[in-house]
Amino acid sequence: MSVTGIIGGSGLDKLDGLVIAHRKRVETLYGEPSSALTYGSYAGKQVIFLARHGDDHSILPHKVNYCANLAALQQAGATQVIAVCAVGGIRADMSPGSLSIPDQLIDYTHSRRHSIYEDASDFAAHIDFTEPYCEPLRQQLIAASVKAGVAASTDVTYGATQGPRLETAAEIDRMDRDGCHIVGMTGMPEASIARELGLCYAVIALSVNYAAGREAGPIVMQAIETALHEGMADVRSVLTETLADTHPL
Ligand code: HPA
């Protein structure tokens, strides 16, 4: 039976409400994933949860083994993956605490393993990525946010930066000109590797700060932690409604 994989990001290293059946360490062709897989049920549906940054949140965005994480979920039977990402808001309405379900992305990351493919002769490597997210799953997330009574923006472009440092104000201005509305460090290559593997993948992004230069003064970590803590309740509500209504695609 197919199941839903959930990748938890900052603020969601554990999934409250998940009834845990068991945990399993696995190995993939690409190495070890960030954490053991947690098998269980959430809103009455079978899910497999993985903490993107490790159980103790020790793996920085540029060090995450994205290939292993997605391959591990697929090996375990996941056909669709909902990823939760913390982001900074670039567009004015992407204020701390707001949710978005992005429909596009721009990749500014580098020096990460960007593909499961290594062999230049492999034509399968040239995946179509015109629409980077799985639209049926995105629509499920959007419908779930309406049911949950949680506002979520859906015409949103995610800009993925390398990190782990935050951006300069000029970099954010450039991303704004490019058409990015939110900025985060983990959205790529997660999305493209999911597509390479044939997984249906979509993102719930929680804004936890305004991006660099969008407010006077530096970005304060304590404020990010507070926004993460407060915003995850809305993320959980959307996940609950999504799974309650979902039969994996
Ligand atoms: N920039 C990049 N990644 C982030 C941010 C940000 O401002 N906030 C949360 N993740």
C-alpha cells in the first residue's frame, strides 16, 4: 500500500499527533538519510516521517543528503511527499506566520548534489521541470488549508539559496526583481530530486521572518524561533486536513 512521506524542516523535527508504529534506520544507494524513518499514522492515514535536519537538528541545509532522504522515503513505499520548509518573506504579504504553497521556484544553490544521475549518457536525467511541484498534491494542500481555515498564498515563487548564512539586502532585492516571493535554503535540490525519482512532491512553506533588508535592522534568531513555534500549529492543521482527505496519488 502506498503511503505519504512527510519531510519536517526547522520547527518540525518531530510531528506531534503522529501515532508512531516503529522507527527504522535505512541505507540507500545515495547513503544514509538525515534521520531514521518514523512509521506511523497521522489523521488516520499511514505516513512516514523524516526530519530533514536530523533528529537533533544538527544537519545544516547545505549538508543535507537530499538524494538519500527522498530515496529512503520511496524505498519505504512513499509515492507522494509533503515537505515543510521555513522561509523568509520577500513579498510584503509573506509576513512572519503566513503560509504559502509555492507553485514555482528559482534555484540559487550550488555545490550540492543536484541529481541522482551521474552518467552523462543517461537521457532520463533531463526531467521536465516546467512545473516543479506536483499539482494534484498542491491542490490537496490548498483545499486542506481552506478546510482548516488557514490562509495560504498559492501564487508563490520559492527562491532557494545556498546558506547557511542569510542573504544580503542586495541579494534579496535581486531575488525580488527575479520574481521570488519567499526565500529558503532547503527547497532545492529537494524538489528536482523528487521529480527525478518520480515522486509527487509539494511544499508547505511557513514564513518565519521578513527577508534581509525588508525590515530595518538585522534578522533576529529569537524572533525566528518564536515564529516557527507559533506557525507550526497552522502547518499541522493543514497536514491533518490533507491526510484526512488523502489517498496517496
Ligand atoms: N533566508 C533563507 N532561508 C530562510 C530565511 C531567510 O530569510 N528564513 C528562514 N529560512
